[in-house]
Amino acid sequence: MYVSIEGIDTAGKSTQLDILRNKFPDAIFTKEPGGTALGIKLRQMILNGEANSNIAEMFLFLADRAEHTKEIIIPNLDKLIISDRSFISGIAYALEENIEKLIELNKLATQNNFPNKIILLELSKDELINRLSKKKNDSIEQRGIDYLLSIQSRMKEVIKNININHIIIDASEKIEVIEKQIEDFVDAK
């Protein structure tokens, strides 16, 4: 089973992934972008804001996803794969582009290997402001609160446009409450 944890920066994905590593020690843990050697380079390019156009940035995400699918996802489809982000984020960050067109490009990049389950950690505006104020922001976070909230909204829109089992969790809940919701969702048949 292939599970993706989605959410904008500071939503708590890293915290929950650390917990999942202890609960599922035999699972394959990966991330997008950056789950492969090429992906590490592409991730740095994205986070450093090296692409001057939204289309170029989108194709960097797609290149990472294609490599990630070939090297990590397909060889491990018989195992539990837990990924920090997936094509949901890739589509969400391409705000200017048509969702249906992006789903088709992602089908190509992933060879039709989408996650079986998607977990979205959702933040309120106030909680996002609070969390961002406590850290040094990368180039994407520096685009602002409204930008990040529009990404989150688009993630929800993408999830509603596809037929994949999903759960949306209030990321302002206590870590233990979120942990239990995620574990129950992953364990459910």
C-alpha cells in the first residue's frame, strides 16, 4: 500500500512521519521532492527559487516525480510505502494550471502509480501564521500566508477531483490525536 501525507509547510508532516517510522519500522519512507539522488538536486533548485517561471517549477516537480516513481515506488509496491508528499502537492503548487491537465501529466510521470491513501493535514490561517513566525522561511514560505493557504485549498480541490481514499485532519489538534487518526486510517482495510 502506498500512502501519502500531504500538507503545507509547518502542518506537522515531519512530526507525524517520525511517529510513523516507529510504528511501521518495515515500511519504505520517502519524500517528494527529494527522495532520489536526482530528486535531491531538483529539491534544492525548487527551494532556492532557481526556476523563473511557474511552468519550469512544475516540470521540476514532475521530473522528480518520474524519477521517484521509477526508483522508489514501483520497486516497492508490494510493501507499505509512506511518502512525505506526492502528486497532490505537485498539482497544488502549480496554481495557474488546469487541474485535469496536471492530473494527466502526473499519470504520465507516475506511470499511473498514485497513492492508495492520502492524508491531508490542514491548518487554519491563525495557526499557520503562528507556526511560520517561529522559523526561518524558505523561498516557498516567503511567498506569504495567502499563497500557502491557496495551496492548501487547492490540495483539497485536487483530492476531491480524484477517486483516492483520503482523510483530512485538523493539524492544530494535539500530536497524539493526529497520530491516532493517521494510524487508524493507515491500518483500515
